[in-house]
Amino acid sequence: MNPHAGENSSQDGTIVNHGRDEGRDTSVGDEGDDANELRFDEEARLIREQSHRPETD
């Protein structure tokens, strides 16, 4: 007999988010994935650089 029969058992499961704490994706990808990584790294660098510039008017 199922003890959860008739109950709302939506909270019974566990959500698993693989790799959430691993940081950067280190899996093997194709050339497009590599190009995206380079582009995103460059964009992040430019954003950091611009956020540290003094404002001038």
C-alpha cells in the first residue's frame, strides 16, 4: 500500500541540478562552444573594465 496515495506528493521528489557548483563548463565541446566561451570571456572582461572607469562628462 502506498502511504502517499491520495496526497499531493509534489514535494516528495528531490530536484538535482548537476554541475551547479562546478563553475565553468569543462566538458568537451565543439568549435562553436569554444568560440562562445572566448566571446563571453571577452564580453565579461570589457564589462569589468568599463565598470571601473571614472565617469567623465
